[in-house]
Amino acid sequence: MHVFVTGASGYIGGAVATRLLRAGHTVTGLTRDVAKPARSTSSRTARNPSPR
């Protein structure tokens, strides 16, 4: 399933996105602050859901 997560750079949104990725879902994340890419879902992959 493809899931859209708002607030993906935040504490809860990041945790939700990580759990979804680990469960095998595709995640697209929306963040307000592009200066926080290390915590956003754009820096995570299904194989490595940890921030880079």
C-alpha cells in the first residue's frame, strides 16, 4: 500500500513512517522544514528505515 504521511520530519510522523516502511509499505512524506532532511522519510528506504 502507498501511504502519505504528513509531518514526516516530526517525532510521531517519523515513527509512523518508519513502522510503515518496516511493514513493507511505500511511504511518501510531507515536511514543512526542508532543513531537516535527515529525519524525513525521503532519507529512509524500505530496506533501511533508519535515518541516514
